[in-house]
Amino acid sequence: MGQALARAFLKAGHDTTVWNRTPAKADQLVAEGARLASTVGDALKAGSLTILCVTDYPAMFELLGAAAVDLNGKLLISMTSGSSTQAREAAQWAEQRGARYLDAAIMAIPPAIGTAEAVILHSGPQSAFEAHRPTLSALGTVTYLGTDPGLASLYDVAGLAMMWSVLNAWLQGTAMLRTAGVDAATYAPFAQQIAAVVAEWLPGYAEQIDRGAFPAEASALETDVRAMAHLIEESEAVGVNAELPKLIKAMADRSIAAGHGGEQYPVLIEEFGKVNT
């Protein structure tokens, strides 16, 4: 990913200095016009904007915490995956050393960097983001979320929850249909259509969640739970793992037991908001 980020800056015509623990990994970037810094400190001195893309936050602290590294007056943008708590701690750590800090989450694979498909989320001081927005736009579609440095990480994991949930639901259906001789390629277009329809419900459901009111405009949870039972029964009947639908139904059953059976599906937000005990 680090190579993809540096390459995108080079292609956009930005002077780019790179550093890597293993200098040879930067050889191709140097051949494409990048300057190779011999130390982390030298890399920081090369410009006012520093992008960090390392294994984790402890690695970032190790690299930047050396006595010879001067962070005063620098803008650091960490594109390292981690938790929102770690992002907030990193922001405080950087500010104590005289640096400004933005946290960023890359919602893309390396080949997409430098295209509009690459979504890069940023959180932290807005003035720092706006000052460098034109430069950062070389990486893809850049978005500012807010002053809380932890927001980018939170959006990142929320996006992962969405991604894995959609994929797992598709795999559940694919596994069931395979027992009847239907291949995945045949089912995929139908699944795409269903996913698109469900996505259209989200703005209306979001309004219900934000209001804290869940009128059953389409169907009540007590109706949905009967369909969940059918999904479980059908999965078990054809010999397919039913753990996922059982988990969903268990949450719905708890919500109904709490008196929400007559409300619409988004009322389950109350269950998702609870910590498992």
C-alpha cells in the first residue's frame, strides 16, 4: 500500500520522498522519480506533509519516537489500520510533540489508489485537511469526517462490518442453492438485485433510528422472525450451516421479548448497541 500511495503522488507531479525499513523496497519508486531518505528524520525534513503507512500504531510510535526525529511543526497523516482509541491516542501523542495529526482510513486495495474508486477517509483538524486537500486528492476520493481523530477508524470498521455481512449473507444463500445444482455465478445477479433493494431502505431506516421511533411501515419484527425461522429450517434441511441465521434470530427474539415485536426491523439497533455478557 505504501508503494501505491507514493506512486500516486509521483504520477500527480508531486515531489515525493520515501523511506522504508528495507531500502531496496523503494528502488522502483526511486526509478520513477522519488527521492530516498536515509532515515525517518530525513524523510520528515523533506516536506510539510508526511504520510505514514506502517504495520500498526506501535510501529508508528517506535519510528517517530526516536530522539533524533523532530516532529515540531509537521503534519502527520497516519494511514495505518487500528482502533479509534489508538487513533485518538496517536493524535494526542503527536500534538504533545508539536505536530498536527490527521488519522486516515484507506477504503481500497492498492491497485485502486490514484483512482476515484479509492475512498480515503480523514478525521482530525479540518484546517489541516483543507490545506492539503488538493495534494491528498491524488490518492483518490478524499473525504473529511470531523474533528474527532477516531472517526476515520470507526468508519473503517463500520464499513468492514457492512462488507462482511453482505458477503456472508451471499455465501449463505449460495451454499443453499448449490444443494439444488444452482452455481454461484447464476445466483450472483439475483443477489446483487436484492442487495441493491435493501440498500434503498437504509435512508428511511436511518431516520427511524435517529428519531428513536420504529413504526412498522413495511413489516413488524414479529413477522420477520417467522421468516428467519424458515431460513434456519431450510438451511438445516438441505445440510447447510445455520449458525448465521440462528444468531440473527436470537437477537430478534430478545428484542421481541423486550416488547418490540410490533415495531420495524431497525429497532434491533438496541440489540446491536448492547455489549455481550
